[in-house]
Amino acid sequence: MKPSLLALLASAPLSWAITADAAENQGKLVYEKWCAPCHSRGEVYPGTTALDARYKGAVPASLEDRSDLSPELVKYFVRNGISVMPFFRKTEINDIELDSLARYLAEPANKKQTGN
């Protein structure tokens, strides 16, 4: 095997890990820009307050504390909105950013809290 091909094959898993970490970080950044102003932890955020009223404590009100959000559900509400939550156009959150956001919110809550 040629040395350059061997180096390429050896670095492939590392490049995937870097890409996965970048996508996870992008999801958190999209959340912080577009979602956190309404959905952060605490009683002063209208989205969090609305979800707390809707679910009456049955599930966590903060999106980052949820473990029941599928990527498809996140994408649906981002593109369609609900109640007073607006929908977001592709010019605001593009499809790549939406995929990253959906993966970020769908991951286990304990992983989001520890940043691992």
C-alpha cells in the first residue's frame, strides 16, 4: 500500500470525529442564537414558561433538559412554529444548521449539560 493512501486511511476516523464535534458545536450555537432567548432554563423565558404550563411538569420545560425530542419533531416545529412560536425560514436557519440543531436537541440531556 502506498504511504499516502495509508496515511489517508489512518486519518479517516479522526476527520469524522472532528466533523461530528463541529456539527454538535454548530447545533449548540444555533440553539444559543435562535432558541435560547425563549427556551433557556428559568421562569423568565416565554417558551420555557409556555411548555411548563402545557406539560404541567410531566416533562422538563427547558428544551435542553428534554430527552424525548426527536430530530424530526424539532425540525417540524422550527419550520412550522406553534402557537406564538414563529416558524423559521431557510434564510434564517438553513437546512444544515437545522440538522445540527435537531441532533443537538435530540441528544440525551445529561450530555448537553456536561458538554461531552
